[in-house]
Amino acid sequence: MPEQIQQPDPRLADSAFLKAARGEPVPHTPVWFMRQAGRSLPEYLKVREGVSMLDSCLDPDLVTEITLQPVRRYGVDAAIFFSDIVLPLKAVGVDLDIKPGVGPVVANPVRTLADVEAIPDLMPEHVGMITQAVRQLTAELASINGGTPLIGFAGAPFTVASYLVEGGPSKEHAKTKALMFGAPDVWDALMRKIGGIAATYLEVQVAAGASAVQLFDSWAGAVTPEDYAAFVMPHSARVLERVGALGVPRIHFGVGTSNLLGLMGQAGADVVGVDWRTPMAAAIGQVGGRAVQGNLDPTLVFAPTEVMLERAARVIEAGRAAPGHIFNLGHGVIPTTDPDQLKRLTEFVQSYEL
Ligand code: CP3
């Protein structure tokens, strides 16, 4: 791992976001939104004109600008690093692209042990531009709203494996699960490889100044709890364990995980992300004393403002039963979302009397 770890900024340690993540009392419920940077923002569409998604992720100035856009507009309690879960694969030389409106597409899907062994391990040198981007960004964030923490992130092994094995986005994850069930040795090697890449990618981001990390296992809900425990959890746990050594809060999130939340917490999360299908009270009951993040239905921004805010109040009230609660949507911001609704939602959550 990279030698120099930047000392955490003392102002950031007092931020509502980091306090909630550690389960400490907060002045207000902290709020940020998954996919807060992106197509819902006109200023994003403007700077992305003529620049591909991957090229934007590889340009430290553009990453800095795009990451800061929602922080400026909404005054959210945390920024999330603008990148993508497949970026570290691209950095080690996997032939892939991020197609507009589709998502990551991999030229040569992984099926055999030889395919897995052909993927190099990630070295910090592969992602020098990420180090530069995070340093630049955290320097700017330190003076926004008294110090705004940056969340670094990586895709969890299962979710990244799905793109590598399917060759692109998938609904059923059938080829991925066929490999998992049918060739457990190849599966194990693949998951270890991707897990190692994810852990190093997170270490690089924390070394450069990120205050917390989120491990996105967006598609983990595709497996049963038994299969999650046997084939997925040990690999995510190794990533979270390596990051645990860095002393920053770890958020672990997936979609359709109603019956996996307990295991996702046990995998080594400090905060468990909850999608909107699981009632917050039920989630808190499952995660055993951990902090939670979530979980307003992302479509509620299309409802009248008072309906959205009434539902947000319910989420905040339910979140009080956890040692810490970070308000978020139950999945990413939908691209057609009206930014003014997210602004109203942010102000409502931050001024809600606890
Ligand atoms: O603001 C943020 O949350 C940070 C940026 C971010 C992106 N991708 C930018 C992006 C994050 C955290 C991700 C993670 C990611 N990427 C996940 C896990 C989170 C989740 O949503 O469950 C997954 C599964 C991916 C894979 C991926 N990349 C998908 C499904 C897509 C969307 C396809 C589409 O166009 O609808 C992408 C592309 C992508 N990643 C975009 C953005 C802003 C859209 C590209 C564009 O604007 O042209």
C-alpha cells in the first residue's frame, strides 16, 4: 500500500457525516445522494460535452469539477469521488468501455482461469491520476461548508465480476452465477483478483485524502443468503478488512438486499447501505448495532414536494433507532430528477429537528 497517509483534517472529523458513520451524536442528519454528480445536473452535461465517460474519469481537473458540482449546488454533507466501478480494471489494461445509456461493456468476457490470470493486479502507479484527482479535490473540499468529507469508492467483487463475466450489464447475472456454481475454482480466483484490485484502489483514495469509503455491491441481491455467505461475502470481507486498517468508516451498499443486510454488516461494514425496498426499521433490526445509510425511494423526487418531504421525515424518524443514520436515496439519482427537488430535500433533512 502507498506509504504516506495524509493526516485526517480535524475539521472533517467533526463533520456530521463522519460522526453519524461512527455512531456519534450529530447536530443534524447528514445527507448525500448516490449519483449526485451526473446527468441530472445541467452543469455536468455541459462539462461532459464531447468527452467520453472514461476520459472524464481519467482527467483530474474534470473529476474535481464534477465531484464538486453537487456539493456547491446542494450543500450536501459529503462528496463522492466521480469515477466508475470499472475504472481500476481499465487502469490495469482490461479492454472495456462505458457506453452512454448502457454502462460498462467488456470486449473479452472472463470465463477461464487463464482469463483471470491475464488480469494484472492493480499497483498505485496504475492510478496516479486518481491520486492527483483526490488530492486536488480534498484540498478544495476542506474549505467548503467548514470542511466537506470525500467518500472514495470501489465496486465489490460480485458486482464487478458480473460485468467481467457477462461482458456488459445483465438482469439475471446468469453467466456469472453459472461460473460461481459450476467452476468454483475459477470463481474464487476471479473474486480474489477483483477484491485485491478494489482494496488497492480504495487504499489509494484514502492515502490521497478520502475520509470514508463505500463498497458498492449493487447486484449482490441476485444471490441467496446461503450463496452470498459462501461465494460472495468472504471476498467483500477481505476488501473491507484491508480498508479497516486505514481507520476510515466503511459503507457497504447493495440493491435488493433485504435478506442480506445482516451478512453485509458482518462482512466488515461500519455503515450498511439500505435500498428503498427494505423498511428502515427492518434494516436496523438486521444490522446489529451498526449505522445505516438510506433509503428514500429515488422516484419520490417526482412526487409533489410535500409528499417527498413527508416520506423523508419518515425515513429520518425511523433512522433514529440506529446508532448513526446517513440520509440518502435507496439507490442512485435518476437522470431525469429535477435538481431543485434534491436541493429542497437536502435543506429539509439538514434542518429537521432531531
Ligand atoms: O455521483 C456518484 O455517485 C459518483 C459517480 C459514480 C458513477 N458510477 C458515475 C457514472 C459511481 C459511484 C458509480 C458506480 C457504479 N457504476 C455502480 C455502483 C453504483 C450503482 O449505481 O449501483 C455501477 C453498478 C456502475 C456501472 C455503471 N456505470 C452503470 C450501471 C452506468 C450507467 C449506465 C447509464 O448510462 O445509464 C455507468 C455509467 C456511469 N457511471 C455514468 C455515471 C455518471 C453515466 C455516464 C454518463 O454520464 O455518460
